[in-house]
Amino acid sequence: MRASDHLPVRCVGAITFDGSGRLLLIKRGHEPGRGLWSLPGGRVERGETDRDAVVRELREETGLDVHPTALAGMVVRGQYEIFDYLCEVRGGTLCPGDDADDARWVDEAAFARLDLTKGLAETLREWGHLPASH
């Protein structure tokens, strides 16, 4: 086992709502969490800031151009340290891409029915960032 196998992997995620308070989620196309719904995001590449990584990942996974506004919080999932940012949509057309099998805006009822990545609902509830009911 290499020493680098134990180093944390810095990742980012985006908490993004539309004008109706629906939350943007993607269905993961690859491990970890393949087939589960989660916030869009991914690894921060060498030389990239968190904000640059959020913008890149959202464009790749959802087709949307976003502007990160604030850090919502950080979670650790195994070797991944995930920094989740609140984001505003600036443009683009929602279309799953890259490693996302699907991407959609979900309200509270839809959110409750989806197979979510472990800890997502609890974390968003704790941070006060659950989707609105309709």
C-alpha cells in the first residue's frame, strides 16, 4: 500500500436551488455511490481552487453554469473530504453528462423518494438546505 492511499482526497459539491426551491441532484454513474442520487460535484484537480472545481464539475455533470456563493459545510466520507458550496445558476441547459446518469430538480416529495447517497439527507437537514415542498 502506498503512503498516498491514506491521504484525504479533496472534493467539492454544489447545493443549487431553482427559483421554486427545488434542489439539483444527479444520479451517480460511477463509484462511489453508482446508481444513487447525490449533489453534483467531484475531485478538485491539481492547481484548481474549490470554486473553479465546482464550476467545472457542474458544467460537466449537469450542463449548467453556476456561481459558487458560500461554503455550506464539509463532510468526510471515507477518504473523501467534500466541501459543499451554495451555488446560483447563471446559464446553461440541464442535461446529464460526464459521470452523471441523470440530473434533475427535485422538490421535497421527490427528494424523499429517491435512493440517496449515505448521509446526504441528514447533512442537508442539519445545514438547513433541504428542497422546498410543493
